[in-house]
Amino acid sequence: MTLRLSHFCAGYGRVPVVHDISLEIGEGRIVALLGANGAGKTTLMRAVSGLATFQGGSIEFAGSDVTHLSSAELVERGLIQVPQGRHLFAEMSVRENLEMGAYLAASQTAHTRMQEVFSLFPILRERERQAAAFLSGGEQQMLAVGRALMSGPRCLLMDEPSLGLAPKAFDLILDVIKRINRSGTTVFIAEQNARKVLRVAHYCYVLESGRIITEGSSEALIADDRIQRSYLGVAHP
């Protein structure tokens, strides 16, 4: 099992946000965490990455207990996050932002990974000397994903990658998610856009008020009346 949370609780300071979360992200899978704005998705992602306050439970990654490791130590182990809002270095060029993602890699490895990123996102090659601040929203999201891939993730955490994107730009990101997953990278994606994410995920958890309220395969959730009404905008009599 690549990533397992057991009775996991987290928040900010002493304020709890997510409660008693138990879930598993199997190696080589795409697993989605669905929920409305404010459900706790970002807090959970940040806590798994060591960026929010851990309040109880445990985290296991690649067979080891990583509950109390720092963010830097988690990155070294291959648990990499694409944060909500991208958090790029705005004044640095596309190439420089990508290089920041490869600070742990040998130069030849970094070069190989950069060529792979440019293959996934050809527009980034065209823009490689342009400052990140002047990219479109979709291009900035591509760069954020590319920077994460430069770290060589074993498990890629993606927090609201659709935020601020046009539908076509998000479709491109989802296509890349499928491609990198086929190459062996596990993906854990938190999203509000359930309709599109359910098309690519193998398994899904639904978060509401900081707790998992249901889970299942994408096919099962698509067929669930409650999920259709609440997240897919489908009304039933």
C-alpha cells in the first residue's frame, strides 16, 4: 500500500478540521477525495504533507510510519504535493521554477525529468525563459504539476487542480494525470469537480464537514443517487 491514513485528525493549532480519517491509496492507483468547498480537503492534503497540525492517528507511506516526518523528509521519500493555488515563484522563469523541483536530483536526472515535463507540456518548453507571473492560469497549473514531477514523486498529491482553470485546461491536466499514472505514479487528487474527476479515478472518498461519509469505486459513486444529487447536479424524483 502506497499511502494509508488511520484515524487521522488534523487542523490548525488546536482547532480540528478533519476527524478520524481512515483511507488507503493503493500503489499505481488514482484515488479522489471529493467534497464541497470547506469540507476539509485542503487541510487533509496539507497535513499529509506535513504542513498542517497533526492531531492524532497515523500515516503510513510505502510501508513505513511517516506520521511525524517533516515536509522535507516526506519529499525525500517521494510524497510530493501540487498545492492549491500553484504557489509558483512568480518572478522566476519557467525553467527556474522547474529546477527548484529538482533540487535533490543529480544533474543528469534533473535534465531527463525536465525533458519529460516538456514532453507532457510542450507549451512550457516554448515559455521556458518567461516569468511564471506572465503565464495563463492553465500554463501556471502545468508548471506547478511539472515542478512536482521534477521531484520524482512516488505518490503525487494534487489539491484542487481545477481551481481557476477553463474547462479545456482542466481536461488537459486530467489527461496528464492519466498519463503519469500509466507510467507508474500513484495519484491522490482532492477536487470539487466530481463529474470530471470520477472519469479518471479508480476509487473515491467523499469528505463532508471533515469526515469521510462514503467511499467506493467511481462507477459505484456515479450510480449513487445521493452523490448524483449533491455533486453531479443530477436531480432525481
